[in-house]
Amino acid sequence: MEYIYGALLLHKLGQPVNESSLKKVIEAAGAQVDEAKVKTLIAALNGVDIGAELENASVAVAAPVAEAKKEEKKEEKKPAEDAAAGLASLFG
């Protein structure tokens, strides 16, 4: 996980996401560098526009969150309606 975080940090700071930069970030964080993980991640990110992928991920996450908020609002109304119906039966 720290390798991905390191790559994201480098991207956020506008630094090149390459083997030497990623190694420096991992070392600075106090972790031991696994050369195979660094090489694998850099190879996987080759040709990937990290900024565009992050934007797509934000859009993909935003839709379910908005839907969940709508469902929470619907659920909140039900107890109030039940309470009102219970009170009406006492006085009706």
C-alpha cells in the first residue's frame, strides 16, 4: 500500500513517478524498499494518466454515495410517519 501512496504523493507534488523517486519516498517514510514491488508498480503505471484515473475514480465513487444519502433520508421519514400514525390512533 505504501508504494501506491508514494506514487500518489509524487503525482500530487508534480514530481516524476519513477523508480528512483518512489524509492526515496519509501525510504523517507522509514520502510524498507522492495525492488520488485517498485519495478512492478512503475511498470503498471507506464502510460497511465494518473490525474485522469483519479478523476474517473471520484466520479465512480460519488454516484453510490449520493444514492446512499437519498436512501438514508427515506428511512428517516418512516419512524416519524409511524409515530404520527400511533398518536392519531390514540386520539381518533
